[in-house]
Amino acid sequence: MIRFDLSIELDYNIQSTSDFVFIIQPTQTPYQRVTWESLSTEPVLDIQEEPHGTPANRHLRVRAEPGSFRLRYDAIVDLVHHFALPADLREVPIAELPASVLSYIYPSRYCQSDRLMSVAHAEFGSMAQGYGRVEAIREWVQKRTKFQIGSSNPGTSALETYECATGVCRDFAHLAVAFCRCMNIPARYCAGYLGDIGVPPADAPMDFAGWFEAFLDGQWYAFDPRNNEPRIGRILMARGRDAADVAITTTFGPNILKSFKVWTDEVLP
């Protein structure tokens, strides 16, 4: 088990009464446990927490009046790393997929698998089914796509990432998810925290990240087309069909985000 200290702070200037939905809290899984957390706002406001979706993501709802608004979240998270034996993981036939998984084989807003079918089948259609094919998709996306901050925007889709071959971790994950769905492999987008723990900082501090999970042999397994090497401290925040389901902040009303800070640090014995 490894323990992490997580903090996030968002600072806004509210121009008129606004409603916010935040997804900033780590979710609970068999391999991840939030052992302590604290949530505060300036000024002090009523915060409602509502689980939403399957699996449940933790949504926070807040209404803020005009002026300055700051939200601070701190947590202690315990992680247990687990590893699968790739050779043992098979693809699950469509007829055997649980109903709760079916939505993750359909095209979605940012993962237009229906428009990438010909590419996916040309690249991966003849490969043996199973873990190896998902790994080949992950590796193909990583090698072909150049990581470049500022090369995409919140509306960039998997199709656009394929066409321009540049993007950030969100774009890498969307493209890999789309290719998996082309092969009838359920795949979902994951958002979370990934600090530079155990590796030299690259490009920019990596406290917030996107990756994906594929459904193999009856379970979900994580793959990271941006950071292939195993990383310490991958804290899962939320999962969805694509990034539209797991936006860190959704706002309803005019406001300006003045600052956004995230810290993740290993808590040493």
C-alpha cells in the first residue's frame, strides 16, 4: 500500500449567480480508498455531494453569488497496486457483455468509433484477440501521436487527433478508446491525478491526467497511451464514455477561473 496527500484549489471571479458541478474527489475502488478528506469554500457555501452514473462518480453541486469564490479539497488516499497476467485476458464476445458495459462500445461525443472503423480494422483487425490487441492500440497511439501542450482544445475529438497526430493525454485516451470500440472492446475514459512521483518531471507538472480502461475477461484494466511506463500514484477520480462525462468543472453562469492548482505527494512512513 502507498499513501498519498492530494490537494486541489480552484479560485473564481463570479460575475453573476452561478451554479457549479465539480468532479474532484477520488472515487472508491477495491484498490483505492479515501481515508480522510476535507472540503471548504470561501465564502462558506452549502455543498451537496451526489453520486452519479455507473460506476458512481462523486459530483459536488454549489451555487455561488457574485464576487470571489474559492473551493479547496484535501484528501489522504491509499492505493494498492495490482497487476494482471496479459496472456490470461481475453476479449468478451458481445453476447456475453453485461448490460452495464454496453454503453462503452457505442460511439460517443469525443470518441467517434463509427468514423474510424476503416482505420482501426486496417491496423488491428487481423491481430489476435485479447490483451495484446488493446496493448497494440495503446502503443500505436503513443508512437504516432506527438504530445504537445496547446495543440488541442476542449472540443477536440478522437477523429481530429487521428488527423493531426498531436494532442495531450486527454486526446491520446480518446483515440485509444475509439479504436477499442471499433474492435468491439468496451473502453471508457478515466480522469484522475498523476503526480511526478518516482520520475523526472516531463513537459509540465502532471498532477491531472487522462487514461482509459478496457473491459477484458470480465473486468476493467487500465491502459495509458500517454505514459506507458508504470507510474506510482495514479489516483482515479472518475470514469465515463469520454471527457464530457467527467469534466472537473461544469459551470452554469458567467465566471472567470483565476487559478487552478493541484498537488499530489507521497506520504512517507
